[in-house]
Amino acid sequence: MEVVLELKDADDWIYRGEGAANLVLAYSGSSPTFVGKVLLIQKAPRIESPRNGYDSEDGHSALMNDECLLWRETEDLVSAPTREIGKQLYVQHVISPLLGYEHVDAGIRVFLSKEFLGAVEKNILSQRPSQRVDAAMVNAQCYIALLMSDSSCIVEYFFSPR
């Protein structure tokens, strides 16, 4: 099932936090598809930096040569066109089998419209720490995000009277 988030969906996603590479948005709407989910949206540095050579534009792997050698038996992973897709495939094909699929959520890729990305950036700007805002913004060129379970949610089932 292909999921595409459009401008109309942007107000349902709130700032949860961020790391060096991604913004984490939590779903606050009522769609059963997204309740209990977070969205990881790639960030881009505000200061222009040279390409790191990790994303493939010519159909070859986005992994480094050593990584390709190490994971050569996992064809999906080696042929990943971007680092972000490679990371998700690594969790899906390497980490999940080791720890158990019931313990690891590799997430699913969702597509983001340009309008969604712009609206989200505007909506969360005042919630982000100023040093984070100064360093990076939403990557307006990355139209794919990772949708995964919100591990910080406590399921009411465990606390409801029986």
C-alpha cells in the first residue's frame, strides 16, 4: 500500500524531537492508519556542504564499497539507491532477524509531497531548539520518510480495568 502525505495532513503531525539526521514527528490526528505512529523526516544542513557521495544518482548502491562487500549476500540492501532506504533495509534484513521481528519495527516508507514538507517545517519551527533550527532544516528534496511505531506511547490496554 503506497501512502502519500499531502498538505492537508501536515497539521496532524507534531514535533516530538530530533537527532542529527532526522526530525521525529508524532501523529496527533484520528486516522487509524497513523495513530500510535511517528514519522522520521530527513534533515538537511543549512550551510551548503559538499555531497557526501552516499546517495546514488546513477542506479548504483548508495553504500560504501566496504559495506557492499560486508552485506553482499543481502541483495536488497546492497542495491539500495539511498542511505535512508539502506538503513531501513538493514533493520529489516539484519537486525530484525537477530532480535526477532516482534521486537523491532523497521518501519515503512511513505511519500511526502513538497507542500507537506513546507507546511511541517513551518508548523514545527517554534518548537525546535534554536541551535537545531540554525544547523538544519527539513530536507525539501527528500520526498520519502519512515513511518514507524511510537515506542513512547503506553498502550491503554495495559492500564484499563478488566
